[in-house]
Amino acid sequence: MKIGILRIMNSVGKLILLIVLLGLFACKTSNKTITKSMGESAYKSEIKQRKKDLLVGKSRAICYSGFRDGQHPDRGEGAVIPTYEEILEDLLIISGKPNFHLIRLYDSGKNSEMVLEVIKKNNLDIKVLLGAWLQAEYSNHEGCGWLNEPIPDEELKANAKLNIEEIDRAVRLANEYDDIVVAVSVGNEALVSWNDHMVDVATVILYVRKVKGAIKQYVTVADNFKWWADSGADLAKEVDFISVHIYPLWENQGIDSAMAYSINNLKEVKDALPDAKIVITEAGWATIASEFGERASEENQRKYFNDFMSWSDDMNITTFWFEAFDESWKGDPDNMMGAEKHWGLYNTDRTTKLVMKQYHSK
């Protein structure tokens, strides 16, 4: 009898213990869900901007150069640039069904001037973030992986003069096409530690002030998200908005982690510069790349494009997708499978990649 009672008590004790454990597990699971939900809400509120923070009210924009096979910017022996008709064809493509009405140009040379001319003469519904390309004023041969020797002092001094001339061209074009140019970017990745065309931040600040004093449009500087997060405090005070580049593919991320990684990049910038208005001036995904293997594909580009652009819509962050068309002149001329050549939404012959078929098939 005693043994039977003990067995019953033992069973009841186990049942009570089981109920307690289940209750604790349910509570823990519930807390996890609440914490996750609250975290996501707070996380979103930290990054999300106001609609008025969008550049000319656009969340979706695109980077455009337009160099086709056999064409290239000046690499020391002169440039071979697209024709007027080719530029018009390109602009009609990207402003048509994909609905890109805000584009980014990287310099203020002849090619960019012709783009502005085409927009104006054809009354195209396209606005422009114009660039002033800065060449090296500092030899970063110890930090840049493809600079094998120091840049001569004479070349650096000559570059400083060329940079002033480029800035003057940007100012002239911004004023001449003031109904089209909505902002000017002073330099592109001229500050990040791995580049080959470095300009020190104090000089860039002087250039920014020069441009701001000469035009009525916004002035910015475009660089890698990590540079802005770690070193951008002083420059952020000088510009109207900061221009950030995000590339999870270059950071060894696969498509499954790409969006979370990208959002973390933005959060890092926002944590460091909470008062800065952010525009993403480059975000993209290569479709072919010997450097990335199977991670580079048209399917992955389509997923990242759709996810990222939907997210930027929701966050009120203008995002310039990099880029409109593949450019075969970029990167290693002996490696046609190199990533630099294959970031476009369209191939060099202007045929659509998978991501754009969702627009052109309609």
C-alpha cells in the first residue's frame, strides 16, 4: 500500500514538474516573441526617415555611365564615349517601364554633359545627381592592393589642379542645368582606406565648401558605409546628406544573409551619425563574377534588388541601384568574367537580365 501511494505521489510530482516546465517554456517562448517584435520595431524606427528626406521624393534611383563595348572614359589616352543617340536610347530604357527618373552620374566630363543635354533637349522626366570625380592627391600605395609603387609627387600635384578644374565643371553644369541637377557629389570613394585615388578629408571638406558656395543644389560626398560610420563625423556636418555605399556581395555574404547584413550596415552608420540624412548612392549585386562563384547570379540579383528596393521604399531612403548597364571596360581587361563588368540590370547590348523581365514582360 505504501509503495502504491509512493508511486502515485511520484507520478503526481512528475506531472506537476512537467506542468511547471511547460509553463516556463511557454513564458520564455512568449518573451522571445515579444522581445523580437519590439526589437524589430525599435530597429526600424532607428533607421526609417521621413518622406521629405527622400531626394526629390524618389526612393528608387539608378547609377548610369552608359559605356558600351569598345567605349571607356579617359584612361590616359583619351575617352571613347557613347553617342547622343546611344545615350537617348539608354535613358528611354531606364525611365520607361523600370520607372527610374533619378540617375547618378560620376563625373562632370563630356559624357556627363551630353547626358544632361539629352535630358534637356528631349524634355525627359529625369533628374540627376551629378558627380565631380576626384583623382589621387595622396599616394595610398601602402593601403591599396593594386598600387604597386608610390604615385609620383609631380602627378599628385597635377591631380590637385585637375580636381579643381573638375569641380569648376561640376559647378558650371549644376548652374547651367539647374532644372535637372538636384545635387552634386564631391568625389566617389576617395576617402576609404583601400582606394587608389585618395584625397584627405580636410581637402574634401574644402572642396565641399567651395561647391556649396557656388550652387543652390544639395552637396554630398559618396563613400563606403564603414568609412562614414568610423570616420565621417566631421564631413557629415558639412554636407546636406551623406551618400553611402553598401555591398554585401563584396563582404562575403550570400543571398540569404544579404538583407540583414545591409540593414546592419545602415544601422552602424545611423548609430554613429544619428542626425545625418542618408542616401544610398550604391547598392547592387553582380550577375557574373569569378570572384564570387555561384553567389553571383541573375536569380540572386533579382531577389536582392526586389528585397532591397522594397525595403528602401518603406524606409524612405533614396537608393541608387548600381548599375543600369554592364560595362565591359571595367576591371581586369584579361578577365571578362570579373565582377566589375557585370553589375548591370541590363547587358552591354541592352538586352534585359532576369530582374528586368518583371517589367518588360508586362
